[in-house]
Amino acid sequence: MSENVLVIDDEDRFRELLSRIIGLEGFNVIQAKNIKKGLQALEDNFIHVVVTDVKLPDGSGLHLLEKIKQKYPLIEVIVITAYGTIQDGVNAMKQGAFDYITKGDDDDKIHVMVERAAEKAQMQHKLRHLEQRVDDKYGFESIVGESEAIQEAIQMAKKVADSDMSVLLQGETGTGKELFAQAIHQASPRKGGPFVALNCSAFPKDMLESEMFGFKKGAFTGATEPKKGLIEEADGGTLFLDEIGEMDIGLQAKLLRFLENNKFTKLGETQERSVDIRVIAATNKDLKKEAEEEGFRDDLYYRLAGFEIRIPPLRDRKQDIPLLANFFLQRLNQRVQRIDDEAMILLLSYSWQGNIRELKNIIERSAILADGDTITPDLLPREFHGESTSSSGSPNSLKEMERVHIKRVLEQAAGNKTKAAEMLGIGTSTLYRKIDEYDL
């Protein structure tokens, strides 16, 4: 598709000449003879480049440039100045114009200038598209859920994203802590920098230290080449320390020293290095309790927990299960298109010890097993049909859990069965049948 170029000039002959020159280079040219018509053309068309005169019958081209840059920042603007008014061109460049030409003198340069401007505009659109895709995948838009519990966590994360404050994400395994960390990074001024994740439980103490801080050649047996640590790799961006509660207490002291001044020393070196990073930590432990019991350094806990966010487990946000289940199903892009009401009730009644990660795995497994286009109860694992694994004191069968859950949702919906069915992600006829079955 050829790029669209808007030419704005009140001199008909000059505007036609300019349009022919630009059109011969393969561009689609749209013409306007004043600011009003130019603004309308911008509304009606996807414009890449604007070529506008400074002197127009209904205002200044420089004022138009300012409006374009405010409303359409990706459009490149070339300004036409009259002979002897070069200062207008200089002022235009200061306001964000791509370039300027002198009317009558630079006509032979216009096609080259438009080509360069169009290339830049196309590149900016591609970058914006890539950024949008990254935001969709890693931004807050990627966190699925409408429940009060998850929305509260999202709002807190959005508020802290703009700052450089350390963040501690508390949540059970599988609740999406890394997703939150990526979203905070993506919404921060550091989004152009690296996001480096390190799972502290995946390495023994000595190896974790070298992974974090790096080492000099010959620092220890096997260090045949120098290595840059992940702290250095994250310079200018965000370092995500997952399962921070598993870090050795001796290494915690070294991490605390680093957090206080963003300076560190590689293993085997004496020279201190500086980096500019933000640290986001995550844990599935109660770090405050661990600190009180001396299982975790209390000074490091308070340094990391400058801003603490609790990511709720799936059992505390059950109204999000239909949303999440259908989201995972759609992402598979397979023949399986829906989850029937009986299967959805079973999903809602389950305890979900593995949280969102477990739900994702169950949906993917069921979709693989399905012969048709629907996930039915028989495709769910045995634990969905047998005895519950919930703790003592809670309902001990899935049937009883189902009854209790439907009752609670009906109470939340103040008896409104249509609303309750929506919250449950099932049809109203199924809900009425369940109400009769459980004598609700």
C-alpha cells in the first residue's frame, strides 16, 4: 500500500504541481487549500506525511503543525516557506517539523524529502505496533480478571509503576506474580530497558551469587571466561527476583548492600561497579513472618517491601474463572470453542491449589482430549469428579462445594438469577436446574 501524503496550499497551480511531483513517486496525494479542509482530510484519511505552506488564508501553517503534532504525533510534516522567510522554517523545525523547503527554489528536492519523511513515518508506525503488541502481551492488559480482588492489585501496581520504588509481590504459586512484574516494568519509564528475571530457588547459593553479580576470569575453579551478572544485564531496566524467600541468608546481606547504593563487586574483583536498575521481588512465603522468625533478614524485607502487593489466589476470585478459562481456550486457536455449563460448574467448584497456572494446564489438557468443539465434564481429570482435596472443615465433596458456591453467588447477586448466571459463566437454564437440584 502506498503512503498517503496531504498537500495544503492555497495557490492552486503550485498545489497541483507539487501533487503531480509527489504522485509520480508512487504516493497517494490528497489536496487541501486551507487549514479547515486540511484538518478534515486528516480526520478522513490515514495520512503519513503532510506538506503545508506557512501562509494560509485561514491561519498559520506553524499553528497547524502544532495541532498535527499534538493530535497525530506519528505524522511527519514538511513546511513550505516563501523566499526570505527562512526563519519560519527554523521555527517549524523547533516545533517538530521533519524539514522545510523554500517555495520555488527547492521544488526538485521535494520528492526526496517526502520519501525520507514517509520512511520515518512508516518506521514509527511499525514501532508503535510492536510496542502495542508488547503491551498486549506483557502490560496490564494481559492480566485477565474483573473481580474486586484482582482489580485492587492491578490498581496498586499501576500506581507504583511510575516510581522507582522497590516492589514486593506476595502470592501463592501460579497466581501470576511474574506477569505483574512485567506489567509494572512495561508501564514504567524503564519500559525501553531490559526486564531480567531470576528465580532464586533455581540455583544453589554459590551459583546464585555468580548469576546475580557475575565473576572475573579465574575467580574460582571453572571460571575460564569472565561473566556479566544479571544485575549488570538489567542496567537501565528492571531486575525481577522471583522466590526471593529462598535466597541464602548470607547472600541476602550482599543483596541488601547493593540495594542501598546500586553498587556491586563481581566475584574475584575489588573494583566497585554501578548500575541503574529497579528491583521487583516476589515470594510465595509470608516474608514478614519469616523475618520475625529470623528465616529472612528483616532489614532486607523492609527494604524490598517499600511497596507490597498481594496477588490473590484463584479461590478468592472465582468469578474470574469463566473469563480466564475462555481466555486460555481462545488462545489455543483450535477447533475447541466452548466449555459446557456442567464443566464450568466443576471448574468453579474446584479448590485450585495451583491457581491460574493449574487452570491453564487443565484447559489445554481438556482441549487436547476433546473430540468435538466443546469441553465437557468427562474431559476433566478424576479429581474434579471425586473427593475434594480441600482442608478439613470445608465441604468434602465437589457436589457440596458446587452447592455452596452457587448459593454464595446468588447471595452476591441479591437473588438476581440472570446476574448470578453471568457471574458463574453458565446459562440461566442450567442455573435454574442447579437451584432445583440443590433445593436453593
